[in-house]
Amino acid sequence: MAKKSFHYNPKTGKTGICTAVHNCQFGGDMKHFSTEAEASAEFELTQSSGVEAFTPEYPIYDNIKFYMDAYEKNWESLQSKFKKSIADEDNLSEDDENVLNASTLEGFKAAVIAKAENDCDDETKKKWFKEFRLINDEFTLAEDNYKAVEADLKQLEKDYADGAASKEQVLNAFEAFKKESIDLRNVYYDQELAFRRGKELGVVPNDGGDILTRAARRNNVASRKTLKRGVNFEDARRSPEMYRSLISELTAWSGLSRDEVKEKLRAYDKDSGMTRDEYVVSLFQNNMDTTRARVFVDIETSGLHPTCGEIIEMGIVRMSPDGTTETVNERYDFINSELRKTLGTGPVSVHKIESEDLEGKDPITKPEIQAVLNKHLNDPNAIIVCHNKVFEDTWFNHEVDGYYESRNFPGDKNPPRIQDTRALAMFLGHSLPNTKLESFSQGNGVPYVDAHTAIVDAEMTADAFVNFQKKMKESPQGVRPDLSF
């Protein structure tokens, strides 16, 4: 069980058990204490002193994806609040009218910045507003370009599948996509630097965390809905998304091709004495690939997406069919180490990696490092295994040379498959309380300690997966193993 902590919120005056790690990670305005009494005492002290208790550890711009998602969904609410705040004023300024009448997100943002600039009588601060407005425009353009090339890439991938586009066209589109993602990250860094200068000048408030935290919660809830525990294969058959996930997991698990897996799924006979659910469980039990190496991998990053962060740690445990293991445990500096010194390494409360810990380390782009990653992650004779593979897969596409091509254009080779232990927990771990790595590990007899250290997470995933395979093999045909703990 994760250790409980307590928080209080200066805006609501409430204390409670903290179960939301993302408040630390994404800039929520919660501060954590070991007891509720300590939290209450700190809150009372803050109220009596009239001083803001604390500010978000990371400003609202620290994660583009969450920030933009939250802003787009909440700007009309912010506009409404502003309207109420000036309801008693008779003569509104032109800036006020522009804020109130903005009909688009970009118009609202521009109007808010313009109002703040014109309300300011300090020339240094005015200069900052002008700089920030220009950077904000650059960011909007960079994000639009990124979305456009991403859409082009997805369309070409579909065209290639239909025989209407060439491999070269798709790979060229992917290179354009990678370039735009790097450009967007660079503009994000510029925006973040400007935002921090604004905080130093006192023109940026220290309260952006609420919107961001709500977005993070929405994302977590959506993720839980997608990867809920206890998915029955009869139900999965009716959901295209779940069915694709099932095919992907069974393909990686068994070493069979996607077509072979689909054929086996279609071969279910309702007169066999098994339910469809029991039949699919038995497919996992009877089709375990023991011929290829498995590469268990975990990463720690300075942001949640390659457009707003970098990989700063990777742990790899490679298990060969003969039982021998090989490990990689490395930390990586930012491509620009000066930015790392200024911006920090992101959610330190999660990954425990301070900026100085990366001093003297090489960036992940170094050729020697890429050669090691290519050996493990682009190997057609290996199966990559991680917990929540969408995260790692996204980062590897951006940061590991040749990864995208090896997965999408393997030629005569088997594509490097990715097994998601989180999905296995969803499909086959019905006795688990949830699909977290903590539960998957403990349910398979592996203690959950020192989490969010890349090599430790990779080792826990490896040990839990091996034990899970044994339990699947020992369980009666068509019956999921008992993983309760």
C-alpha cells in the first residue's frame, strides 16, 4: 500500500487524505503532511498570517498537453468569472470589452494579455508583456504546425495500409513530424522561461495550478475508464478499441502474427463447453512465446510528452530465453544542459531526479547511447514489455533512432512487439484492485518498493511478468489466476 499523506487547500480551507500524486506532479496547490493535524495547523497559521501558504511547484505552462486541454475547456468559465468581477462597474474599458466579447480561445488569451499589459504602468513589466505576447504567438503557430504534420502522418499511414502511399512518403512525413515536435518543444521552453521571468517581475500570479490539476484528474479518470480492471473478453469483442488491444496483447504474448491471432479468436466454438471468455483465457495459457528475448523497460521524463520534456532516465532488463539477463541503467542530460539548470527536471517529487544529478551526463541523442537503445528496442527477435506502453511508445518514436521504422516497416522481419502489463492486468487480473504497477507487482508476489526509479520499475515489471506467466500456466484451463494480495 502507498503511504498516506495529508493535504490542505488554501482556497477551500479543507484538509484530507491525499490520494492524488498528480497534485505534486502537475502543479496543484496542495502541500503534504504526515498527519491531518499538521495540515490543519499549517492552514490555521497561514490564515492568521494572511500569507499565501505555498505556490504550485510547477507553473501552469509546465505541461503543454494538459495546459492546452484545460484552457480550451475552461476559458469560457474564466470569461464568466471575469464578467461577474466587473458587474458593478459602469464604464468598462476597451480592454474589458475585448475580454468579455472574445468568442474564441485565442481571442480570449490575446485580450487577457493585452488588458494586463495596458493596466501596467511599469515599463519593465510592459516590455515583458510584449515579449510574452510574441512568444505566445510563436507557440500557437508551432502547435498548429505540429497538429498539421501529425494529421498528415496519420493520413499517410492509412494510405500506405491501403496501398495508396509509399514507405518513403510515410517516413518523410514522420521526419517532418519529429522536426515539428522538436520545434514545439523549443518554443515551449522559451515560453516557460518567459513565464518564470514574469513570476519574478510579479506580473504572473502564482495560482495556475487549479486548472491544470483538474485537467490531470480528467485525464486520469479517462485513463481508468479505458483500462478498467475486470474486462471480460465477451465485452471486449463488442468494443473496437478493446478488441484491438486484445489482439495486440495476444500477439505480443504468443509470438503469433496478427492474422494468426485473429483466426484463433474467430475459431471459438460455442459448443466446445467453454464460454468465449474462458476460450480466450485458454489462448493465453496455451500460446506463450518462449523463443524470443523480452526487454522490460521503464523511463523517467521531465514532462509527460516529448513536446514538453526529455527522457532523463531509462532502465532496461533484457531476459533471454536461456534465462540470462542484461541490464541498462542510465540517466541522460537535456540536449541543452543550460535549460536543464534553469528549468529543472520536472516532477522531482515523482522521479526523485534533481537537476544536479544529471550534471556531466550525456544527452540521449549521443550516437553511442542510440546504438545501445537500437540493440534492445529495435530488435526484431525481442518483445518489449512495459507498464502503460502508450507512454513509452510515444517517447521512443520521438527519441530512439529507427524505432518508428522498425515497428512500422519491418520488411521480412517480425516487428518488435510491445507487451503492456497494464493491459494484461485489465484482461487477466480480475482479482486485482486496479491495473497499477503496484497492484500487478504485489499480486504476483513482488514487493513494490522504490517506485519511479526506472531500473527498479523495470525489474519489478520483469519479476512480476515471469511470476504471472507461471500462474497462468498453472491455472486450470480457461480460468484466470488468483492475484489477490
